[in-house]
Amino acid sequence: MKTSIALAAFVVLAMLACSKDKFQTVPSLKVKSISTEVVPLNGSLRVTLEYTDKEGDVHDSIWVKKQRLNRRVTPTIRDSILYKIPDYPDKTKGEFQITLDYQSILSAIAPLNSIPATTPPSKQSDTLNVKFAVRDKAGHISDSVSIGTIVVRRSL
């Protein structure tokens, strides 16, 4: 009796262990690296994302969402950007490298002065949380992944 219970438990554990390594139909994203946490004036941000997908058809689009975290509120531009992913052979696992140039990563339309009434005026940096998600050819959308907080400098 004890042997059959132990055997049954072993079989269940083996099935659970095997199934967790299998890819899902819905794509999965993971941040592999970011080039910087502080984007200098006229600089860029490069993000490497790793994906997995059971069908390997993650070549539709990638969505970038910028959330401005600054305490002082100002109107923002391009809070979401949708990029088309070029066609490539189907792969169940791979990487994307996305480079956001300075104009793409900026958030505030008219940044506020960091210290009001200073000469020369110093513009407040954009503090952002940037998230990514991908959509595969079948229309499945991954969970979003965040690169964490980054700062985009507005002046030297």
C-alpha cells in the first residue's frame, strides 16, 4: 500500500516537473538586459527581451507602454508605441532587441523646469516605467514585462 502511494506521488511529481518546462500557446516575455537606467540628453535606450511561444509565431507586433512617474504632472506624448515585428522563421524561443531613440523615449510634451525660476532653466527629467508586450500571429498577447524605473535627462 505504501509503495503504491509513493509510486503515485512520484508519477504526479514527474508529470508536474515535465509540464512546467513546456512552452505555452500565449507568448511569454522576460527582460534580459537594458543598456542604461539613465538615458542622457539625445541618447537612446536599448532593451533585450527574451520570448517563448509554443507555436513559435511571435512575429506580429511589440507594444511599448511608457508610464510617467514624476510627481509634477504635465501632458505627455506617445504613451504607447506599437512596432511591427519583421517576419522570420518560426522559433519557439528567441530574443528581440529594441532600441528607443531619444525622441521615442521622451514623455512630457513641455517638460517643467526642475527648479522653478532658475536661469538658465533646467528642464525636469522624465522618470518612467516602461513595459513591453508582444502579440503573435494567432492574436495571443503576452503578459507585459517592465524594465523598471528609468530616467530620461532633459538637460546636461
